[in-house]
Amino acid sequence: MGTETVRTGALDEAAELRREQRGWYFYDWACSVYSTSVLTVFLGPYLTSVAEHAADADGYVHPLGVPVRAGSFFAYSVSLSVILAVVLMPLVGSAADRTGRKKHLLGAAAYTGAAATTGMFFLNGDRYLLGGMLLVVANAAQSVALMLYNSYLPQIAPPEERDAISSRGWAFGYLAGSLVLIVNLVLYSAHDSFGLSETEAVRICLAAAGLWWGAFTLIPLRRLRDRGGRGGRTPPEATAPGLRQLAATVRDMRRHPLTLSFLLAYLVYNDGIQTVISQASVYGSEELGLGQSTLIGAVLLVQVLAVAGALTMGRLARTYGAKRTILGSLVAWTVTLAAGYFLPAGAPVWFFVLASGIGLVLGGSQALSRSLFSHLVPPGKEAEYFAAYEMSDRGMSWLGPLLFGVTYQLTGSYRSAIISLVAFFVIGFVLLARVPVRRAIGEAGNPVPQKI
């Protein structure tokens, strides 16, 4: 009877874990629409146009009395949101681990971002300050929420399943981004048929992303469970400013140098990934002379193929291990950039081929990096360590754009600028190849999977 009770309890726990995993996938489904439709496609050009409408005769706006070129306002707002996220993520991550109330903090961050995004419906006329404020809040909230979301991975997935589960999460996100982007593009392209102005169509697309984010966040909040926190006395750095908390986390990582080595490798190659994502449209428009419709179509193609890429690379990781699969993806990134250097101008077909290559390796390389890092996190410090990981993902990806800009300034060629990014994938490959991940996992106090 006792054995049967234990078996039943184990089955119930396994079923509950599967339910939690399915709920976890849906946060990617909820928030990825913000990244795709709002940040990548619609908000940048629209907020810039609002700022230009409010600008003076010399093309400047004056937030808080500071003269800013209208064309730079969006970029500065994104930068400010990153600074805010850098301050908040270590604080929230430490609080989540200490109190065990991770789900409550995830909900607070998600609904703050969703409300700010929905509020973008009221961004019209010359309300550029409103747009900048909402962007800063939404972007910072998304970073904090994603940090908490990622930190659930080692708690809801046994070691041998993390690659597959992380890949499914990314695939869910890219699928949602693709579906909503298709609907938005139909609304935007045929706004006259719906009796809407172009501005009204954009505002509806922005607000719809916020509503989508908020509605589907209900699923993970109902299914994810809080675990007990570390408890104990609150250390002074836990209430310190965010940068001091980050420094405390990095000091703790020094006791796990191999975890820090992986994070350094990820910082380098992810900087290359983020720069390719942000600068590919500039390369397409300025160097290849492609139109806006072609560029938006390429973004959509990347989203669709990233679903297949994430799932395929998840399967490859089960056979070859996550580390080898990531290393293979870095080789693929290098080949893709090299091919991009030779793309002929005015040939959208070849740009779509380039977008296909990016899409197939994008989701998988990011998903497997997340799952591999989850093995290197000491138990009980998931949110704190994932704060550092998320900051590597979002808050420290500045060197790639700098190299891209400096290369273009020195050579006057976007082709030279795009090929310069190969350095990040080569250096990242070398750094990752040198990390003995099996030993790193053991030193972090975690069980080592058969394939890693």
C-alpha cells in the first residue's frame, strides 16, 4: 500500500510538472509579440514620426529641456530602458530567490509592460514624450519579466529535458510573433479597406500587442508554482542599487569560474547575434537598396523559420549535446554572414535566402544557450544568475553595433561592416569550445545529463 501511494504521488508530481511546463511555454507566446510587432517593426518608425511632428524648425525635440534630434529619440529611449533594466534586474532577481515569490514578481513585471504597451494606442499627434515614457517602461518590464521567466527553467525541467523544453518555448514565441505580425501587416497594408488611417492602424497594432501580452500571461500565472526561497537574513547587497547587486552576483560567480567562462562566451557571440538582428534591415535598405515591404517580409520569414530552427536544433542537442549544437550554429552564423557580404544589390530573392539562414539558426542558438546556462546555475540562485544572463542578452550588447558603426565610418561600406561581425562568432566559438561543461555542471552542484 505504501509503495502504491509513493508511485501515485510520483505520477501526480510528474503530471503537475508537465502542466507547469505547458504553462511556461505560454509566456513566450504572450510576450514575443511585443518584441516582433512593437519593437522590431512598428514603434521605431512611428515614434520617430511623432517626434519629428513635435520638433522645432531645426529638427530637435526638447525632453526635459535637453535638445535631441527627433531621429535619435527612439534610440535614446531604448538605451534609457536598458539602463533602467540593468538597475532593476539584479534587485528583482535577488528578491525572487530570497522570498520565493517569483510568480508574483513575474506577474507584476508582465502586466506593467503589457499596460504600457496597450497605452501606446494614445500615442498620436506630438505626444513623443508619452511614447518615450511608455517605451522605457515596457522595455524594462519585459527584460525583468523575461529574466524571471528564464529562471523557472531549471525548476520545471529535469536536466535531460531542458534543451527540448527551452527550444519549445522559443518556438512558441516565434510562432506567436509570426501569427500576430501577419494579422498586423494585413491591417496596416489594407487600412483604407477597414476605414482606418495609417496612423490609426499602427496604434491598433501597438495596443493589440499589449492586450495579447496581458491576456496570455494569465496561463503561466495560473500554472507556474512558487518554490520556497533561500530565506535567512537579508544581505546588505540585496537592497543595494542594481549595479551593486550585479557586482555581488559576479563576485559569487567567481566561486564558479566555469559558469563565468560560459557567460563570457555567450556575451561575445550573443552580441554578434543581436547586432545582426538589429542591423540587417539597415544593410538591406542602405547597401542592397531594398524597399520596406521586402524588409518586413524578411522579418516575417525569419520568425516563421525560427520556429522550425529552434525545434530542429533541440532535437540535434538530444543526439549531439547542447554545446556541440551551439558550436555548430556559430559556424552556420559565420557562413551566413560571409554569404551576406556577397549579396547583389537590388535582388530581394537573395536577401530572403539570407533571412532564411538567419531564421534557421536564430531560435536554436538562443534556446540552447538558455538551457545550457540553466545547468550551470547553483541551486537556489536561479533568478539572481539569470539576471546576469539576461543583462548579457540585453544590457551589454553594445560592442557589436559600435564595431558595425565604426567599420562603416572608416570604410564607407556596409558590406565591410556586416562582415566585421564574423569576429564575434569566431571568438565566441573559441571561448565556448574551451569551457568543460560537464565539470562546470558538477562544480555548480547539479546532476550532469548524459548528453550535454
